Amino acid sequence: NIGDQKYTEESRLYPKTPYGISKCLGFYWTQYFRETYGLFAASGILANHSCEYRHNPFFIKKITEGAAKIVVGLQNEVSIGHLDWARDEFWADFGMEAAWQILQLDNPEDMIIGNGNAKWGEEYVSAAFEYFNLDWRNYVKFDKSLLRKNEVVKLEVDPSKAINKISWKVDRMPFNDHIGLMCQWDFNKAVDKYQER
């Protein structure tokens, strides 16, 4: 974002990672086939979304899994780069439902999906460690080698079009419940792993 501006369907795409570049390519291909061949092709432009199955390299999973393993005794700390960033995050299942609803429209349209409010890095770690009644400051370590070059500070979207067109509901699952479900899943897995030792 530039200042407090939220991303809309009209915002310039400016990817900062190979992952982001690949998503832009998919968006442009979709647009191409729609405009060139008249196909019913639409893009759901989804803000960050996660659930229990999120992979560990993603920050939210690293934190929920790390907190769970710490409380079980499988590790002592979690190393991260920094917390000076914010992301618009929602439960992944709702995003897939929204993608299906976009495809049910009479005419194909590109649409942004998100909650319209971003959570800062410290809110992520606080929610995960508080789920286990732990103070994150005792377990989270900062490692400069983990800093990402070209980091996007804040990603926040304006889901107004989705609210109007497909009755998208923002904050359908409160952020702490979202983190809690992931923490519980990771805790159960950590307990199983601990018992296997």
C-alpha cells in the first residue's frame, strides 16, 4: 500500500516475489483469454488466506506450529526476521467459496477478496502464543539473516466489489479464532510427534 490506500481491482499490480509474479501472469492470461476469445474467465484476487494445511514456510504457520511445539517441548524458540509488516488475512475456505461464487456470475468479473483490514506481525505472534498462555517475547528470536529483501510493508485490500456482487462477508471468522484453530491443529500434531519419540 501507499500510505493508507487499500488495493482495489484497479490498482497497479507490482509483485515483489517470484510467487507474486506467477500470480500476475495467471491474472493476465485470464484477462487475455476473456478479452480475446470471449471465454468466461475471471480472477479472484485473494489477500492472504490460510487454514490448518498452510505450509511451514509461510509466517502464520511458522508461528502457530512453533508455539505448539514449544508448549509440547519439541523446540525452545522460533526465529523470524522482523514484525514490522501487516497483512490482510482470512480463512482459506471462505476464499474458495468466494471463488466459486465469482464463477456463478452472469458475466465474468475480476474481484478482490479480503477482510479490508490488516493485522500487524506482532498481532500474529501475540495471538498464537496467547492461545497457549505464553508470552511470545520469551520465545521469539529475531534473526537478520531471515529478513526478506524488497519486503512489502502493508498489504490491505478493499473488498467492496465482492461485498456488493457476491455478498462477501468480511471478518466472517475473528482473527483470534482463525489463529486458534491453526494452533489447536498444530498442537495435536505436536503431541502425536512427541509421543512417537
